[in-house]
Amino acid sequence: MHRHPWNNNSDEVFSLSPIKTRKALRQRLGGIHVDKCIFWHMAGEKYVGKMVYSCGFNGFGQLPLVSLEMQKKRVVTFPQLCTHRPCHEILAGTLALGWSSCFLCKDKEIEIHGFFSEQTTREHKLPCICDVQSVHAFQGSVLALPSSCGALLMLMENMQLKEVKAEVKGHDDSKIMSLDSTDDTVYIVTENHHLVSLEQNTTDFIFQEIFSDQPVEVISCGKEHVMVLTIAGSVFSFGSGSRGQLGHGIVQDKVEKPLEIEALSALQITGISCGGWHSAAVSEHGDLYIWGWNESGQLGFLMKSSKIDDFRPKNSTSKESSSITPVDDAIHQPSTANKDQEWHGSRKASTEDNSPVTFLMSPQILDMCPPEEILIKKVSCGSRHTAAITQEGHLYTWGFGRWGQLGHGNEWTLDTPTRAESLGLGVKFIDVYCKEWNTFMLVEEPT
């Protein structure tokens, strides 16, 4: 007997064995299309596959959920089974999130869920000339990387994907390997491991080189800042440092060029992630370093106000969705008063005196669950929440939870890393992807 995998909040249980055909399962799910892996999963077959779950804000029906009932929910507090099936074990790039829409890579097309424009339906399919390697949402548009040519495709106003032709100044090789963006700039890693920005001048596009001192492996972008992970395991950052998110030990308006984060210089870093105004990095030894803004407890340290009621939607309970709609996080953007002033030093988050932390200007190890030692494999930051996967495959989430993005079955904001257990203790988490007010999880369930 099993609980509904698409509705963990349900007390109803059922036997999986009677489901013998995809038609029978489709009838149970309300008539939606069911692919083979979903059928095998629910029919109790021994299918060793990766399943994608998601939670968080769903006010426009943008989450690609299997359950038609859950598709109608504005807030999804328990992780729900998705129709998305990535071709590898990394979620980032196979899907992209905007405030009202979700974009999925589906072979030679991009699948759009939610509201994107008046020209699209709730589930719109955008054809592409070749297989799509990755997709990215930027300023109300879509950027896509075809798997074959390494070019860049941009969605135009006529809902057609058009190749962006550009050249890297001073370099012949402009093949694109990966990309990310702040609120106003797209950054790209080229095949020769250089970091460049994409700039538009009227109808032309120019790739402006930003960093080539060391070969770049990974980039991650927040609202206003960028982190760079080199092949050697060094971390650089640049952009706005209004809340210490650059990790250079000071708060300043802006850093124009990538600077190495000295506090991490002696470490081999294997993974990085930028949130809205906070940052995180994982070392080769499994330590999680985190810094930046802690307004919603996203650093995992005691926030200034720890009253749960201050962070729950008004006129709602932990299991009911709020009637209000998220607005752009710019409303919650840190104040930039006294921009010319630089604050030196760093405020140490002490677990000994349990003092509240407003922000950290230098990376600090987050002790996940003292006194137990927990080693981290991957980390991902949303706008104001954080998720991490341990080396044992457990998922922990914390920070802003008003829209259920923490996946604990409520809308509480937490300043303590808390294990996500709603899918069961036997589930192994492979990857996690946080963006804005949503969390996607790739899991391998026990057979």
C-alpha cells in the first residue's frame, strides 16, 4: 500500500498492483497523458529511473505537474511529481523558471507551462530546428542552446527562435557552452572556458570578454552579482555587494571585474550557487560555505526575527495557500542608501551566543545539524531560500518558505536547515534546482 505520489498531503492509500495499463492510470489521473516511466513508477514495476518533483509558487499553473488537481493549486507545499524527464542527472538548463512560466527542454522543442504571452497556451510547444541542450529565461524572453552547433537562440516577438550571431572581441572561437544571467545581463562560458557578457546594440549582439585569467568551469548569477568557478577550483565574484554577497569581507556598491574570494583561496571548491542576494559554495571535503543576506534565514543562521507568524501568509494556515500573489523581489531588494560608503570587516555568526545575523560579508562554514557531521554534495540557492543535498542523498532546505518552496508541507520560513522527508526516508536525492520561489528535485526512488 502506498500514498498517492502526486498528493503527499492525502490520507488516502491505494494498491499499485491493480494498475495494469497506461489507459487505466490515465483515467485515475484525470485523463492526462502518461509516459512510460510515470506508468512504470505508479504501476509498481521495477523501473530504475529518475523522477522529478517540484514545489512552491504555482499561481499561473507553471509547474509541470502530473496531477491535474495539483495543477490548480496556487501554492504547492509538498513536492509533487512532474512530467519533466531530464536526459541526464543535472536539472539546471533542462528547465528554466520565470515568475509566471516554466520552460522545459523536450528534444527538438521547448515546452512552455503557465503564462508567457498572449500568443501561448497554458502548455505551449515551441519547435526548434535541432535538439535543445539547455534553456534559460531572461527578461520575459527565452534563450536556448542547441546541442549540435553551440550557437545561441533567442525567442523573438513573433514566437520564433532566432539564432543570435555574435563574435567575441579578439577571439575566433565563440561557441557557447553554458549561460546564466543577472536581472539585466547575460553571461556566457565559451568553449575555450572564457567568461563573456552578451550585449545588444540595436539589432546587433556583441560578446564582451569579462574574464580569461583562468579557465572557467561554472558560472552562477544572482539578482545583481556573479560567481565564477574555475577548473582549478578557485572562486571569483563581481557585481553588486550591497549585502556582502560577493564574499570579499566588505559591503560596497559594485565590483566591476571578477576578484578571487580570498577566504576560499586555500580550498578546492566543487560547486557554487548564487541566490538573490546570498551565495554558497561546496568544498571537496563536503563543507558548505555561505554568505550574503540573511533576511529570511537563507544563510541557515538565526535571522533578526525568528517568529514564525511573521513569515506566514496573512489569513492562511500552514496547509492552505495564500490568496495574494508574489510580486517582483525588487520590492524586497536591500536598501542601497549610502552607496559610496564601504563597510569593512565581517560579522561572525556565532552559534555559541546565538545572536541574530543580518548578513555575512565573508564565507563561513554552515554547521548543518550539530553535533552530527553532515557532508554536502550539492547546493542551490533560490531568491531567498537554500537547498543542499548531502553525500548520503538527503535533502535539506531553509530560508523563505512563504510559497511552500521548502517542501515541508507548510509555508513557514526557517532559519535552520531542515531535512525534507515528505517523499519518504528511503528516497535518494540526485540533484536540486532552486529559482525564485520554487524548488525542483531529481530523485531516485527505491525499487
